Amino acid sequence: MRRLESHACFGGTQEVWAHDATSTACEMRFGVYLPPQVQAGPCPVLYFLSGLTCTEQNFIQKSGVQRYAAEHGLVIVSPDTSPRGDGVPDAEGDDIGLSASFYVDATQAPWSAQYRMHAYVVQELPALVEQHFPVTDARSIAGHSMGGHGALICALRHPGRYRSVSALAPICSASRGWGRKAFPAYLGDDPDAWREWDACDLLRGSHDRLSLLVDQGDADPFLAERLQPDLLQKACTAGGHTLDLHLRPGYDHGFYFVASFIGDHVAYHASALKA
Amino acid sequence: MRRLESHACFGGTQEVWAHDATSTACEMRFGVYLPPQVQAGPCPVLYFLSGLTCTEQNFIQKSGVQRYAAEHGLVIVSPDTSPRGDGVPDAEGDDIGLSASFYVDATQAPWSAQYRMHAYVVQELPALVEQHFPVTDARSIAGHSMGGHGALICALRHPGRYRSVSALAPICSASRGWGRKAFPAYLGDDPDAWREWDACDLLRGSHDRLSLLVDQGDADPFLAERLQPDLLQKACTAGGHTLDLHLRPGYDHGFYFVASFIGDHVAYHASALKA
């Protein structure tokens, strides 16, 4: 494991690390923010999954999350969005291939060898983080856009593993929305396979009752066709889940939106992680 | 004047505008954050000057300034760092030419035709802003690195024009530090000409007593050779100015440092602008 960056930030440290990952068979990078409270003892962790076209850098540079993490004493771990490097398969367009893993474990060639971001995010990365950093095993998860979808499916597929889950402008039903191209490529043509990785389908089938915090800008150009929060509302009603959905007037899909509301999400997770 | 971007952010709007500037004889871009308070009436303006290699984007994307501007009701105007476009002179290296105006009015060819960022920042841009946006004529100025130098010389050369001035990791004496290459190119070989644009020389010669707020990371790799806050301290003592210099343990030169302390600077300026 190699530390690539270390910057003092809001009394703590924003670091970037690289390591050879087994799940994705390549070097992976992730950001980790260590709040000042780690000086006094281990802190709980909020995992944050980013969206299409992002690396581990966008969220740590543009969201301002560190201020809130320092206020609440949370470690923030923000992985890259796909495998990277020579030989990693890619495709034309922004919504499949590099930076577009959709946080699934692909079953179809050529993706299946390395596009195993779900295993990476849920198992390998937390094991690494919990071994090397001053953290407890209390975990929560959040994400933006494709990463909001990622956070939802991580929580839904692994009941009890996360204390809380939230999303900013999530792709609510990837198989019906922004993942319509990626899902058949990664998972094959059988819609039954897609349902295991679609947040709305998982919500309808879940035995656990989940509480979700979601923020969504109402001026987001991707809202109706690609994000589909209406489907999330219906699935939560059908599955008996509690959805706290805030439709934010005038906000779009970018980091000015994320920065405006990430503080609410950190506070929400802090409350669950310290309960 | 053309609006290139508009994003809801912390209850206000982060915009980016382009216009044909007279001072620099090219199209110039600037960011303007309008806090929610402009709905109720005009707000005072904090000008923020960025450092080497930056455009108008870095500060508005990475500093998190909008949260504090929304809290205090300040408009934030953040210009680009040099003239841009076809035919604008440039040179090898990061510390002269594009993104490296040093906020002077160049007197030497080929720079003198367009590298007139001082006139742009002090006169042309405020006139434009005060004509087109809901602002008062109360102005303060701040900056980072080369922009910290810029803020200091703007305030020192135009007594009474700004209510307050502050800097994050400023180039304190450009002619002796990070401007040693740019100053002779822009201003010629006569050191007397440099003194009119060097913050420390201006502080020593100023009849007004200035109050300065400065933050500086003590792990900044440019501190001793290029930033030289020791020279600023001596010049303030010699000129009878009040310097509130915070040396921040462990902080480097980048935006994680800026983000950590910009809130203090916005609060400082808000207090002067609303007095």
C-alpha cells in the first residue's frame, strides 16, 4: 500500500492511497480523510461512492466533505469508480467501461475479470481500511449519481453491514435508467440478472425495512430519464421502506449541488454511526 | 456579457461570466457567487484573486467559499488570473505568461498590450460588476499565493478602495520571491519599477496604516524561498501596519489549506464590509 498524497485539512488529514486490489486485479486508488478525532481513538467510517466520469479525486476536491467529517469525527473513504490501468477493458461513451463500473460484479466477458467493484467496495476495501487505519468497524455508505445507485445496492445486498445509507441524485433504477447500456454488457441479457443489482428491484424484494435519505435537485437535467426518483418512491412504498426524499428547487446534478447538501448527509450518518 | 454557467449552491447561485475586456484586450472570464441575501437587496463584494496555474474555476470549485458567503451575505467575484486567447503572449514555465499575470500592469513588450490585470481587477471588473449585479460599492479583496500578492498590492496602491484585505499563503515580496522572473519581464530591469508592485516595498512606503489578515501553512514547500512571510512581518513592523499572521502547523500550499481557512477570511471581510 502506497500513500500518494497527504494534506492537512480542517485539522485532520486528506490522504490518497494506492494498492494492488485482488477483486479488480489492478492497482486501485482511494481517498481517506482522517478527522482530528482519530488522535483520541478510532472513528467510524462513511464510504462515499462517486459518479460517472469521476475518479477518487472529484469528491475529495470539490464536495467540502472534510469540514463536516471533522465536525462529526467521521473517517471518509472515497474509492475510485472503476478498475484502471493497461489492459482494463473500456468502451465508447461515458456510461460503460472506465469510470462507469456501476458498482456491480460483472459476469460477462470481457468485463468479468476486473469489473468487480461490488466485491471491492463491500469487502476488500473495508477489510484493508479496517486493518491499516484508526477506524472502528461501524460503517455507513453514501454516493452521488452512479455512486448513489452503488450505495443503495451495497446496503440492500448486505443487510446489517452498514448502519445507514444515503444518496445524492442517485440513479434509482439502473436497469431502467442510466444503466440501460451497462447492465446488459456487464450482466448479460437476462433481466433476472439485472434485478439483483437494481436498487428499486432490491427494495421491492427486501425483507428488511430500510431508511433512506435522498437529496435530488429539481433542475437536474438527468432527473426524469436517467435518475427516476419516482421509481424509488414507488419501490419504497411497495417494500415498506422509509424514504426521506428532498427535492431541492433549482439545483442541478453537479458538485455545487453535492457541496450544498453533503453536510446534511454527514450529520445523518454521524447520528447512525454514533448511536 | 455572456453567462456561461449558473448553478444553485448553498441557497444562492454560482455563476461564470465572459465579457470583452478593454484593459486586457481579450475576452475575460470571472466567477460570481450571489448569496441568497441578494433577493432582499444589494450585497457587498469580496474579490478573490487566485494563484499561478489557476483560472476562475479553481477557487469556485475547490474552496467551499460559497457556504461562508451564503452565511454572511457576501457576493464573491473571482476573476481569471491572466489574459487568455489566441495571440496572448506566453512563455515557458508556470511563473510567467498565461495564468501568471502577477496582477501588475506590464510596461514591457510583448506583455504591455494585454498583461494589464491590475487595471482590470481594480477598475474595469468592479465597474462591470457594480453595473450588472445586485451589489453595493463596498469592496474587500483577498487572494491565494500569487493572488495574495495581488490582493495586497491592489489594497496598497488604492487606499480607501477596499474595506479590508487578506491573503492565504501570499507571495509577500514578488520582486524578491516568486516574481523574480516575471517582474523584469513585465516591468523592465529597473528595480525602482518593481518597488511599485512589491507588497513589502509598498508597505514600507505607505502613509496609511493597514490591517492585514494572513494565513500560511508551515509545511508549505514554497514558504522560505518564494513566499517569504518573514519579509512581510518586517515590512509591517517598519511601516507601522497591523499584521495578524497565523502560521498553521502541517498545512501545505494547496486548496485543502485554502478550504480550511477561507471561512475565517470571509468572516473577517464580512465584519469590515458590514461595519
